[in-house]
Amino acid sequence: MVIDAHQHFWLLKDRSGGWPPPDLEAIYRDFLPTDFLPEIKKVGVTGTVLVQSMPSVEDTRFMLGLAQENDFILGVVGWVDMKAADAPDVIADLAKAKKLKGLRPMLQDIADENWIDDPTLEPAVEAMIANHLVLDALVLEPHLSALHAFARRHPSLPIVIDHGAKPRIASGHFTDWRHAMLRLAELDNVSCKLSGLLTEAGDQDPRALRPYIETILELFGSERVIWGSDWPVLLLAGCYGSWFAQCREIVPKADHDAVFGGNARRFYRL
């Protein structure tokens, strides 16, 4: 199977003036399975992982409903307030849905860069492990030190870094990002998604992404890199087919089965 391990759906009416803002015209509308199926069929993607884009349990239930209605959605990564007193109970309740595979705190939007490195999270993490859930880490470079401490403290919790931690490709920053990613790659429970990078490139030539993609492959190896599109956010920078083709060209052919499907199936228990 070819799996897109990172895509989104949303209804603007449910977002109460939140992201995306109206000035992002390309994605300021509803996105549902009927919009997405033609895109994945063109390139031969047969399954996806639907990921939260709003910090609400209601949004997670919305996604689980879509997953129940659409066989191509193999798994859902939802959201829970992991520091709330009732987090373990909410996690256990949501995990009754077989397609719930993980949770994603939106760390990039939290002012405290050390939010994830907090013992208050212990009950929620224990509930995640008990229910065979993974953690998607939506982070930027400043969050990577705290994420490293968290990952070391929870070696039995599988973690995947979304969008390669959004390196500052548009401004050419590389060295500090690589160093922080190297430390995380040394931890066996941490993987990395090959997703979202086209958006971070801004107006740069798409070829500027190659060093970042090759570094992710070098650091994490072919068994811990997972491909995703970040559709429809991807539409701010390019098209589905072009991103898929670019990644297929850069990732060695010998690693295609793993990066474009096998690793996602194993990591998310699809």
C-alpha cells in the first residue's frame, strides 16, 4: 500500500474564526473526502492518516466519524488536553474507536517552548501507552530540546516529528536544525515525517528542499521516515502530484516501500 500519513479535513463553520484565516484563499474553504479522493487516485495512494488541525475533542470525533464512513482513512490522530485532570478518561473513551491511532498537542502554537517537558503529562502518557496510541509532535526548532527530554523520559511511547520540525528553509537556516534533529534521531522511539516542507520553502526553488529531505533520511534512516502530504495546507505552496513526485525522486527506490507505506503501517498500527 502507498499511504499518505498526514492529511487534514475541516469545515469552516466549526472553526469559529480560527485558522485558516480568510487571506489564505487557497485553503479558506471546506475540505472533505470528496475533494481529496481524486488527488490520491491520480498518484496511487490507497490509504491515509487523518490528522487533527484544531485543538478540540469535538474535532477529533468529527474525524473519527469521517474515518468510519471512508475506508481509505486508515487511522486518525486526534487531540486531547493532555494536562487536564480527566485526560486519561477522555483518551480511553476516544480510543474505543479502533481507528484512533495517536494524539497531537499543537506545540507550535503554545507560547511555552518547554510545555512538553512537564511531569504533569504523565497520566495522559500512561493512558496513551495503555491504549496503543502514538504521539505526533507538531514542533518548531525551539521546541526540540524539550521534546528530546520528553522522548527520553518515555522510551515506550512512539513519537513522530511532523514536517521535519518545520526547518527554516525559506531563510536557509540549516546547522542548528540538523544538530537538534540528530539528537532526536539517536532515540529509538522517535521517527520523522517527510511532510510539510514545501510550504516551509516559501518562494525558494523546490530544489532547495533536497538537503533537508536527504538529511532527514540520513539521520532517521529508511525505517523511521514516514511520507505525508499535509494536504490541503500543501495547496499554499504546490500541488499533490508534484510533491509526491519530488519525494519519490529524492528517496532512494530501495526505500520506497518503507517510506511511502510500510513505516506508516507499522508506526500507526494500521
